[in-house]
Amino acid sequence: MKLFRWIMSGIIFLIFTIICTFLLFIITQYYHERLYGRDNYLMWTFNEPYVNLYIIYIVSLSYCLVSLLKRRFRLKWLSLLNSKRKLLVAIVINATIIYGLTTNVTILTDNEIIDYHPLKPMGQRYPYHDVDKINLGASRKGHFYYRITLMNGKTINLNSVGGVKDDQHPFFIIEQLDNSLVQLLVNKQVDSKYLARAELDLAKPYSDSMWRIFNRTTTKD
């Protein structure tokens, strides 16, 4: 009987964790689209370390669920977690992480970059003239990357895409941005060593767009 209760509590714990995490992802996506989806926006990205925040969220959420399961099923192996103070701390951590997940994004528009941060919820604006350099290439596993570095050292990774205007493929938006930055004579550093691997899983329109991005070069005088 105890084994059955232990298994059932584990299953319930796993299901609730998955459901809550999935719902959080859907809600934050909707929130971002409604709040940051401006008429002139091209795309928005998650700021790093976004994945780390999700991991911390899952751990703290798990603590809350385990505490509730302990009270519901009176499982002795969870007795160490029966602390209201610890549960309150876990709830506060969850609320803080949710706030961080919903405000830690960067918006790229037609003429500027708007960086949102938990400590700067109104956003910091950077015109494209503030872009110092571009780094693009493909990883050994064939993952394409495109990073924009601002004058203040902040890096924006366009691989962490959250949403794109009119649901276009990210490559088309990156190509548009790349063309604008090249015209501004932004220093562009290209690593094409593993580029062939990056196009293996791409349809021709997307691989063509990727090649155009790589072949468009500029240098500062």
C-alpha cells in the first residue's frame, strides 16, 4: 500500500510539474506577443540565461508540489519539507522567476533595439548605430548563430527567437536586419567552417537566405 501511494504521488508530482511548466511557457509567450508585439517590430528574442530561469522555476515549483503532496498523502519521506517558511520562500522564488521570464526579452524593430530587463521593465533603447559588431557562423553540430554586440558590450543572440513578425521564418528577418547593419558599415565577423552542416535540414528558400546572409560582407574604413 505504501509503495502504491509512493508511486501515485510521484506520478501526480510529475504530471503537475509538466502541466505547470507548459502553461507558464504558453502564458509568457502570449504575454510577450500582446505586450511587446509592436506594429513595427521585426522579431523578439529571449535574453540569456532564459533556460536557466526555467530550470530554477521547475526546481522551486517541484518543492511546492512535493510539500503539498506530503500534506495530502502524509508521506513520511517528505517530512523534511514540511516547513511553511520554506514553502513560502519557494513561492516567492517562483513569483520572482515568473516576473523575470516575462520581462527578460529584447525587441528588434525597424529602427532600434529595445532591451527589457527585470530591473528595467520599461526597456532600454538602442538605435542600430549603437551596434558594434556582428558574429555569425555555424556550430560543429550545424546550428546557425547570429549575434549582435552593442557598444556597451551587451550581446543579443538571434537564435533565441520568441516571435517573428507575420510568422515569417527567422532567416528572412535576420536577412533584413543584416542588410540594414551592413549598410551602416557595422563590422561583420563570419565563421563559415561548418556552414554546410547548417543547411542540411533547411528547405531551399531558407538555405538560400542563410547563404545570402553569409555572403553579404562589410568592413569599416
